[in-house]
Amino acid sequence: MSEPLRDSDVVVVVGAGLAGWRLSEALRRRGFAGPLTVVGAEPDRPYDRPPLTKQVLAGTLEESELSLERGDEASTMTWRLGVAATSLDVAARRVTLADGEVVEGSRIVIATGVRARRLAVSAGKRVHYVRALPDVRRLLADLSRARPGSPVVVIGGGFIGAEVATSLAHRGYPVIVLEALERPLLTVLGPTVSQWLLDLPSRAGIELRTSSAVRDVVSEGDDLVVQLVDGSTLRASAVVAGVGAEPATEWLAGADVTLDNGVVVDDEFAAAPHVAAIGDVARFPWRGPSGVELARIEHWQVANDHAAELARLWTGFAGARPPLIPYFWSDQYGAKVQVLGHPRPTDDVRLVIGEPGDARWLALYSRDDVVSGVVALRSPRALTLSRSLLAAPTALGDARAQAPWAG
Ligand SMILES: Cc1cc2nc3c(=O)[nH]c(=O)nc-3n(C[C@H](O)[C@H](O)[C@H](O)COP(=O)(O)OP(=O)(O)OC[C@H]3O[C@@H](n4cnc5c(N)ncnc54)[C@H](O)[C@@H]3O)c2cc1C
């Protein structure tokens, strides 16, 4: 059990995103009054990322509305923004920053999230990614100079690619989405559900080209030319890629923590004594339908819950821990797709509301006849009502008999 913080402790949080901020804020709200330093590679104060691709890019939300700060806790912290941590000395609990400063603490928190996976293409410097606010600013500036009529090509039909395409189409840009596989989200939601989602782009008037793997992107004057593996080419005014993310752990090379697809932590988020990792970067023991597994889950809700839980653990809260039920949503092609739990693409799928092709439906995922997830299209209330199915292992038959989604 983690020892509760004393006010003589010094907390250093590396990563000023959702997890790092929510933890810092919660420690203050729970009474920790000692020194607390937040280190962030980005120049901006903590802000919310999901609206970047959904609203900011669409022009329906201002940057100023993204702040995660609600109270005045931030004024009680030391901020080191716009400077990345470059190394961690676990034994000395010392973090070195890119500008040479060394920040020492008695507790260190790793909350550096993930970074967008980059495409190795000739015109790599001109390909956009949307992970952070400066990325959105750069993309919009680039588009404002784009030749009218020439399409924006989005490489990758996953959640980020679909949201980028939707938002740019909303702004009036012609958009073409290239997906390497036969269907977007095939390796995330599996063959059945990815099939049901396949006609969303065309219904929204957005062109999706499947089985379209990109070989290279090259510059031709102001334009970019996307070369596909099948030999065809596409001229674009701009190219945006959403091809996955990787844990931001380079700065931890050589540190005495276990790196294996993220920072491996124990049940109390400890990566080493007095060093914790939370949020997208953390690979943590998660109790799923098949028992406890090490999982790294890139969801807003998970980062938020990690922060709340670590704050409770570090401030001596001894009550029962609530189950962590992963939740994810995406607004794409005019529809809300929501996922509860952590289903695998190989899980069995059964529709319990609607039919394939309907405007709204809800499906149960199961593994070995135990519910592993709930995926819904345009059915937020039914999805919320289904949460109880994932709070503890629930047999598929019991789930169908209870039918909480109908409540
Ligand atoms: C465009 C977009 C849309 C999304 N939409 C959804 C959605 O609809 N639903 C959903 O559930 N989730 C969504 N997510 C995911 C969600 O935003 C993340 O799960 C959440 O932000 C994770 O919080 P985090 O604090 O772990 O990481 P982040 O929010 O990524 O914060 C990590 C911070 O650490 C900083 N950092 C990295 N390396 C260093 C270093 N060496 N030194 C100092 N600082 C460093 C980074 O710059 C960053 O500011 C979306 C993410 C993006 C990018």
C-alpha cells in the first residue's frame, strides 16, 4: 500500500496533459499542500484533446474553451511548460529537462501519454498529424493556403482519421480517406462491427477508399502526391495521417522502470518505489472478463480514472476501489460510436438493439460467454445503462436476460 503523502513530500508530475493535470488538481483538492511541479513539453496549459479533431478542427469550438482548469489549484503549483523531460534517475528521484534544469522530488509521476506514429514517406515534413493544439493550428494555417478544389487526403480510417475527415468536410474541404485494410476499425472492433460501420462515410458524403495502402507521399510544387501500393496516385492540397500512436517513453531510456509497450506499473500505478505512471503511457493490471491482464488503454476516461485513483491512494484513502470500466467515444461521419469495456476484434458479437444497417444499434461483445464490451451507434442512453454488465463478470445469457439497455 502506498504511503500517504506528507506536506514535506515534493511531487513532480511529468506530462501536463489530462492525467498529469487531473492528478495534480486532485492532490490539491484532497489536501496535499507540499511543493508540486508540473513539467510539460507543450507550451500550452492543460487542455482537452478529444475536441481537437471533433470541434476545433471543424470550427465549432474555440481554443479558449479547451482548458481543463476549473478552480484555482493551478496557481499553487510550479509550472515548467514548453520543456520536455529528457531523463529520469529513479534512485535519486531526479528528472532532467531539455534545458538542463534538474527537478528533484520525493514522488515522481510519469504522465507523458503517447505521440502520433509517423509515416516514413519522402515528404514526411509536410504530412500533418493531430495530437496537440499546435498541430491543429498548423493544419488550419496550411489549409488556408491550399489550392481550392484539390482534396485533402486523410491517411488512416481509424478514429482520428474519421474525425479529421468529418471536421474538414464540415469546413467545406473535399476529403478522401485512405484505409489500408478492407474496412476501417477492422483490427479494433472486429470484422462484424467494422462491416456495419462501413457505409457511414458515404452517407455523410465523404469518400472512403479501402484496401488503399500508401507507399509514399512526395512533394510536387505546392501540392502533394500520394502514391499507393497498387500504383495509382492522388494529388492533394494537404495530407493528414492518423495511423496510430506510440507511448512517449524515449525520455525513460535507461531509467530503472520496465518499458514494454508503455511503462509497466503495479496495481497502485507504481513503476518503481515512489515513481508512478498513469494515463495513456501506463500499462497497468486491468481486471477484464478473462481475469487480470496488463493493458495500456488510450481513452480519456481511463486517464481520468487513473488520476483520481492515484490521488486517492497517495492521500491515504482506504475505501474500496471502484472497478475501472474503460469507455471511449468517437464522433465521426455524423454519428456517435461508443465503446464500453475493452473488447477484442476476435470476440463474439451479438446485436441486441437494431439490425445491421440501421441508424442506431447496440451490440454485446463476449469472450468465453462472458460480456467483454458493449459497442453502440447513436445509442448513448442504452450504452450508459449497460455499464453494469462490465462492473463484474457477466455471463452473456444473464446479460441478455437482464437487458439493462432497455431500462
Ligand atoms: C485528437 C484526439 C482526439 C481524441 N478523442 C478521444 C475520444 O473521443 N475519446 C476518448 O476516450 N479519448 C480520446 N482521445 C484520447 C485522450 O485524449 C487521451 O486518452 C488522454 O488525453 C490521455 O491523457 P494523458 O494525460 O495520458 O496523455 P496526454 O493527454 O497525451 O498528455 C501527455 C502530455 O505529456 C507531454 N509529454 C510527452 N513527453 C513529454 C516529456 N518527455 N516531458 C514532458 N512532457 C511530455 C505531452 O506533450 C502531453 O502534453 C483523443 C486524443 C486525441 C489526440
